[in-house]
Amino acid sequence: MKAAKGRTENQLALIEEWVSESIPSTRYQGSKAKLVNWIWECTKNLEFDNVLDIFGGTGVVGYMYKRKGKTVLYNDYLRSNYLIGLSLIENNTIRLTNGDLERLLRRQPEQRYKDFISKTFKDIYYTDEENQWLDMVVQNISQLDGPYKRALAFNALFQACLVKRPFNLFHRKNLYIRLADVSRTFGNKVTWDKPFADHFCNFVYEVNGLVYDNGRDNKALNLEGFDVQGDFDLVYVDPPYTSRTGVTVDYLQFYHFLEGLALYDTWDQYIDYKFKHRCFKRRDNPWNDPRRIRHAFRRLFERFRHSALVVSYREDGIPSIVEIVEYLEALGKKVTVETLSYKYVLSNNRSTEVLVIAV
């Protein structure tokens, strides 16, 4: 049952019956949020009933296939991304309530709160008051009943954290950009200065509306891609992008703060304190290594050679589109290539988004 979408600016009540017809909004670099309709048009005539979204990321492609009635297995090696998949892919019916939201937004007298963010990230990403709020809310989330409610709350918290960050990233210590009293040619100071609680409530409302039951047993996993087991009709592959010059997109380093929120109780173990912005220690990842990424592609294609393979990549990457086609044709696949000119967030240049479809 759908309820009216209208609400006043200060209304925090959740309309639990409302189901959004849109896909999740997201501010992650490389998100396919604006490309899902194109991806669907390119793949809708393939014969498939279930989908593995093996590098699930923001979940927008898996969520699109879920809305199209497919059984979806979402996977991502980042814990923070997995929680997004858990909240909107695996979860079919659970939503946060008004009572949940009220409890999340206030200190609970029976709880002893840690101040890890306040101490560790002072003057790095957020103000002292904002850090204290984050310490409180992330610990309140842990007290919610059930994994789906906790995942929904984390999803909303991640989005709130992103909108209050210059460039929507955590790649450097740059709180001063927000606080400096200067004219700006980028960003939105009104958004940056809006209280965390307001952003959080708005995103709770949004993710609640995206909870959708497609009548299928969808799942979310938190594994390295090569460790996913099972057979699938279609495997959607959207790995980290490595440019022709060898520059790679390392999502852990861009969004390490969100990963830390998801691993709050053990966060300290992962931080590389040599860096002022308190990023995570680097993990060995062949998808972020220009010397090994070609082998990673071939290994993944061989693993799922009996599935239809749909690969999202860019024309100027390592490996090249010609190489990717050659890898797939060597497995006996019939390959088609679709292209779309597209401008990514945080980039001033247009690039060609490529969809390699192998059946």
C-alpha cells in the first residue's frame, strides 16, 4: 500500500506503508545509479531468472534486478557495502519504526558510550559536536532488534555522512573546507551545515520507502568475489576501475570512515595511524593492482563460464575492452558490446561506459 509522499520539512514520522518506485540515491564514486535503466534495456532479453551482483557496491544494479522480479544474490567485500545490500536486497519487509528512530536519536541512560570517533577523528572530517553525535548513534544502532533494522539504520547513516563531506569522500583531512568563511565554486555549505540528525531522518525515510518484497529469496554476502559459491543464470561484474595509466579506484580508502562505522567495536585495529586522515591499512586486492588485474578478470570469467556474464567497465581501462572481449571469446562465449557516453560524479570529462555481454 502506498501512502502520500508529501510531508513538511520538520516531519520526522516514518510512513511505513510507503514504497518508493525509485532506486536508492547514492553519492558513491562510480555508482551506476543513473545507468540502471540502460543496463536493464541491454540485458532484459537475456534468459535469466537469478542474478549474482558480485561487486555489489551501492546495490543499485542488484536492487534494479530485484524490482524486475529476479532472484538476486548481492556480494561485496566491504562490510559497509554489505550492510547496504542486506538492508535493501536481502530484506524484503522489515522497516524502521518511529520508536526505533526516537531511540536512535537520543542517549540511552542505561548505556555506557564510547567516544572513539570523538578522540580519533577530531578536526579531521566533522566538528566535535558531530563526532559526539556519531559516537552515540552508531552505538544506538547496535541496540536495534534484528540485522535488517540495524542495516537500514547504517544505510541511512552512511548517506548522511557522505552528504556532509566535501567531494563525498574521506580521502584527506579537510574539515577546514567546510568551516572556512570564503566564497566557493563547489559543494553546498547549506547541506554541510545542516544537522546530522536532519540528514539522518531524511535518509531513514528514504531507505524505509525502498524496502520492497519481490516474492523472492534474495541474499546478501560479505565475501571476496572469488569466494562466492553457486551457479547463476547471470553474473553482473562491475569491478573497481583501473585507468590506462594504472590509477585505480580503491573504494576502501575512499570510504574507510564508513567501513569503520560498520566495524565500530574493532575499528582501531584497521587504522593506519601514519596518515593524518586515519585511513585503513591497505588490503591486498588484485582488483587494485594493475599488474594482477588482467589475471583477476580471466580467473573470474573462468569461474562463472557457464553463466551469462555482463561486465561494466570503461573504454580507457586496464584491461582494455578488446582484451575483455578476447578473454570471453576464448571461453566460447558469444559477445556483444554496448556503449554509452557518460559523465561521472567528481569528473569534468565525459567517458564511454561499456557493457560487455557474453552468453
